[in-house]
Amino acid sequence: MAEEEIRTRLFTIRNSIQPFTSRALRKYSGVIHPSATEAIEILRPLNLNHLGTPTRLKTPSSQGIAAIEREVILMLGELMGSTEVDGYITQGGTEANIMGLWIGRNMLRVNRNLERKICLIKTSLTHYSIYKAIDLLDIPRVVDVPLNENYGMSSSELKTTLEKLANEGFREFLVVLTLGYNTTGTVDPIDEIDVVLHESEEKLGITTYTHLDAVIGGMIYPFATEKPLNFRYPSVKSIALDMNKNGFVSPTAGVFLARKGLQQWIERPAPYIKGRKIDDTLSGSRPGVQVAACWSAIQALGKEGFKKIVAEKIELKEYLFALLEKNKAALSPLIISHPSINVAAIHLGSFTEGKVPNFIEKKYSLTPLRFAIDEKNEKYIYTVVFMPHLETSVLEEFVRDLLQNRPVY
């Protein structure tokens, strides 16, 4: 194919893609930090291939991509409560989640015999990437723990669940917790769960490995509250983050963090690789430019920059909540969220089963989702993500559209 034909086809594809709209209420990555974009442009011509985990090098590199990736991992480790961490920039949050459970599975099955099988504990809201890990890692038993009144994992139900499973003969457990559920923005009470896990290990003679999926809330929660939900709790062994969700870096730029030394459980010999001659990542080769983009965005914004942006996101969320509260009689809203996360689920009771007209869904890039509002009712909710591209005028327009198109009985 001639170069001009190739170029024509690519522009045809580009023109067919719907451009980003500032009305999108369900969109991440709306704003990419200029420093991240520039980093990619500066290094793209070098076609950098990156491999391994720089924090595990006996002699840390002082230059190149490895050096700045080490800085990124240590900075994000500190944000998550510990600098005694290893990790790397992944090709998305899904890889980071699978990586954590892969390590956990390998650690737990060391003591497994034919009579002892691993069980994975999660909730009904857990991200679908965990199901990929369950399949890939051949986890034989999966159990959902009921939610509490705040739509996070119930710590009391977790205790009961562990006791029941221990009585069935299970002794090894992978526990998946979430800091910011994708559909609701709610949070598992990690502080309560950490106590339950410690007490259950001693009482029941079980072993647990806890992985924290912080892909949604990891770059939001620490800047919105002083309450830690991270490595400061001993049960948490690994964490998944995502810089292309709320870190202002283009996809894909996930982050995997683990307590120091845990990656040894999945490392494999790679004798032809210069240096350590092992690979201790899931992806193996990965693009070095994304490491540079993450480093640049973090350095340019700093903690105060992130705090300012996160505060603005939370203010936008509270502004919409106030508008809905003002029109409560007309719209009958039910709001599910966490005060320190920029995501909310909204059910609009004045519409049949909560389903708004199709044109409103299309106009604001909303997707209806069937959701168990309570034990008896499954109706529609809409997830709204509050990002810097949103303005109060768009939220006002959204509520006006709802009011003008609600059913009249």
C-alpha cells in the first residue's frame, strides 16, 4: 500500500472517531498534563523498550528510564503509606490487579496440598479484571462478601464468611479490596477489615494475602483526606494504581506496587537480559515513554497540584449533589458515593426504573446499569465521574434536561 493510501486510511479512521465532549459525565483521561505529552514527544523517536523492576536492582541505576521509574515507584509508594516497596509502570490497571493476585496465589500455594485449596474473597462490585485473574490463575473457589450500608465490603460479614470457609477446610485466602469502586465510587473499610483478617488468622489458623485495587481512587483519596487506607495496614500486600485514570497521563499507564521483595514469587529466569537476568513483571517489555510521562506529570504537579485538582473535582461532585437535592421532589434522586472519591452512582426515582431518555444518555455520555438499590429492588443507576473538563454550567444543563423530560403522572 502506498504511503498516501496509508495516510488517507488513518485520517478516515480519525475522522470517524467521535471527538471528546466537555459534556461527558462518564469519562476519565479528559485532560492530559502538557508535561506528560511533551515527555512522550521527546522520547518517542528513541523507541525505548523497558524491562524489569528498577527498585529491585542491587545497584540502582542513576540514569535513563530505570532511574525515573524508580523515583515514580518510591513517590507513589510514599503516597500509599510506605517507601519499602517494589513495583513498576504497567500497561493498565488490569495488569496491576492480575500481578498482585499472581504473587498472592504463588505465596499461598507454597503450603497447599491436595486437601487445601485457595479461596478468593471479593464483593459483587469488584472490577471485572479480577475475574480475568481468577481464570488465569485457576482459583478454585470465589466468594462474594455482602456489602455494608455504605456499599463497601462488610467487615462483620467477612468475619462470618472466613469462619464458614475455614470450617469447610479452606486455609489460604486471597482478599481483594477496593479503594473506589468503578460504578459507585465507594470504598471498602480497610481499617476494619485489617483487624478482622489479623484476628481470623490467629483464631482460625488461616493465611491471607490482601490486594488493594486502588485504580479508581488511588490518585484521589490520599489528596482528599488524612485517613490512610493503604500499606499502613499490615494485611495489605500489594496495590494497583492507574495514572491514566486520575493522574493526567494518556493510556496506558497503570502502576503496580508491592511490599519489598514480594515480586520474587513470580520472577522468571531471562539469561539473555543484561544486568539481573530475570524478569519479575507480567508484561515483560513495555514502552519507556509512559514511564517518562508519569514521572513528568508527578513532578510538574507535585502534591499541592494534585490536592488542588482533587479539591476542585470533589467540589464539582458536591455541586451536582446540591442541585439534585434542590430538585429532590421532582427527581427523587438516590446518590451513592464516598466523600473522598470523585465518582458517584445516581438513581433517579422519578423516571421509570430510573432510566432517563436515550437522548440524555447520549448527550452526556452516560451508560445505564442495572444495580441492586436494596435487597429487593434492582433498577438503573448512572455513574458520574467528576473530572477537570466538567464545568458547573454543564451540571446545571444536565439537571435542567432531567427536569424538562421527567415523566408527568
